[in-house]
Amino acid sequence: MSSATELVEISFEGRYTLPEVEILSDTAEEIRRKQERVRALCAERNAILLAHHYQRPEVQEVADAVADSLRLSQTAAKTDADVIVFAGVHFMAETAAIICPDKRVLLPDLRAGCSLAASVTPEELREWKARLPGAVVVSYINTSAAVKAESDYCCTSANAAKVVGAIPADRTVLFLPDQFLASVVARQTRRSNIVAYPGYCHVHKTIQPDQVAGLLSDHPDIELLLHPECGCVSSCMAKAMDGTLPQDRTFFLSTEGMLRHIGESPATEFAVGTELGILHQLGKKYSQKRFYPVNEKAVCAFMKTITLDRVIRSLETLEPQVRVPEEIARKAKRAIDRMLELA
Ligand code: 13P
Ligand code: SF4
């Protein structure tokens, strides 16, 4: 067992199958016709299409909302649609199904999993809890419903420090599954009693300190926006503290936090340390600013399984539906509701 500041090397790669990223060759006209079909079907089915920032641009463009995990959950909680189509990954659709038990939640491709969520099972969490009795369990939203059901609190990258900060300072916190986010939260909350699970996202883990340093040397005035799941965060936090990186220009932000920050910042150049799908919204909202991905290969193959064709098929057939067994949903909802109350 390790504290949140000591990083642990364990591979979870055998636990998931990465889908192949399909290169689509639709013309602009075909994309437009498919998007029209999606909108017509959403109206017919009284459906809402929710898309994460890592989705394909043409899917983001046709969605009712494009946001991070937190805002997508909040949007699901408020909708009066009968059907929620989740253009995202499985844990996001499960969360919507838990929050909205009377709605039909669709995930257009069930291969849309998450390597981070796959890194912890409910059995492993139970073992952890047995070894640390009395600890408060905070699970990142990137976990299965069954893991959330074993947790006291849920959090996203946008509110992890707030959630952990609300726990009495003398209580040990079991934080899972992302070890990099855990180290950021430990630093932000100044707690030394956070025990981190050794999980990671296979995409963000590849975002490394030398890539950040390379961008900074090419663009000395750039602001560094790093998702807290990145493999570079511990090193970058330490370098920001000792002045090797500019402390006033280094930020650890959720995808939504990045969008908000850029809108408020006078800077014109930004290094973006996260999955490349976000560049679509950034370019659209801030066309006068320039964005440089920290790692140009940071692509989540799970997110890219959702295509317009699959969204259309899903709306036509109302399948594949994501359901969560009642008992698990009831327990997981406590952890999610605690987060939504604090958010
Ligand atoms: P956000 O909470 O920032 O949307 O991130 C979700 C995610 O899956 C990051 O990899
Ligand atoms: Fe999961 Fe990583 Fe993909 Fe986010 S980018 S959905 S954490 S695999």
C-alpha cells in the first residue's frame, strides 16, 4: 500500500481489449445527412445526446451537450428526456442509469470501456477496505457501478479536491483508482493520509514530463494545462514548486476546467495535456488562440468507438441499453449523490 505521493508501477493491460480506431471516410455531405438523421431520431424518441469532450468532432457537433464527466452527470440528472444516448464510455452511461433509473440509457457501442475503470474490481476494493478499516473510500467516477457501490464518495477530476477536502482531516482516505489524480489531490488538499490505488489511464499515462519540457522550450510563454490523470503530474507539480516549470502558468484541470480557464486567461498559447478530442471544442470556442497537444498520440480508442452510424442505429433500435442491478445502483447512488451535493 502506498501514500498518494509514491507512484507504483503495476500493469493492468491484460484486463481490457483496446478497440481498433476506425478511420472514417464520410464526405461533409454524408456527415450532414447523418447528423440530421440523429436530430430527427432524438426528436422522435424524446432523446438527449450527451457527448464527452473526447468524442469524434462530428459526434460532438450533433450532441445536445458536450462536457466533462461531472457536467454530463449533472445534465443527465436534470433532463426530462425519456432516453439518454451516451456518446462516451461505459462508466458514464452507468452513472446516468443510476442517477435516472426511470430513463432508458443507451451506449451506442459496448466496446466503449475504460482502462482506468478496469484497473479496480469490487473484490480488490473490498480487500483494500479490510486492510484499512475506518478509512473513507473516495472513488473516481471512472469506476464500475459495482466499485462505486463499495465507496463512500464518488468524485470527478473537476471536484476531487473539494470532495476529499470535505472529509475530516484525521480520517485516512482510500483514493482510487487513479494514482496520478491521487497525487494531485494530496498536494491540493495538503493531506498526508491519502492512500492511493495504483491504477492509471493508458492514454494519460503516456503524457510525460519530457514532452511538457519540449513544448515549453519551443514556446516559452505557453501556459501548461494538464489533466490530473497524466503520467507527468507528480514531476510537473514538483518542478512547478522548485521553479523549473513556471508555477503561475502550470495548471491541473479537468477537461471542462481547461475550457473555462482558457476563456479567462489572457494567454494566447496553451500546451494541452489530455486526449486529443478536446482540441475540437478548443479550436471552435477560441479560434484566436493556439493549442499544442503535449502528446500527439493521446487518443482514447474506447471513446472513438462511438460513430454517427452507431448513434443512429442505437436510436433506431433503442439498444444497447446500459442497466445497473437495483441493489448495486442503490448503493452506488449514495456515493454519487454525495458528490453531486458537494459539486
Ligand atoms: P473529465 O472528468 O475531465 O471529463 O475526464 C474524464 C476522463 O475519462 C479523463 O480521461
Ligand atoms: Fe478511460 Fe483514459 Fe479513455 Fe478517459 S481517456 S475514458 S480514463 S481510457
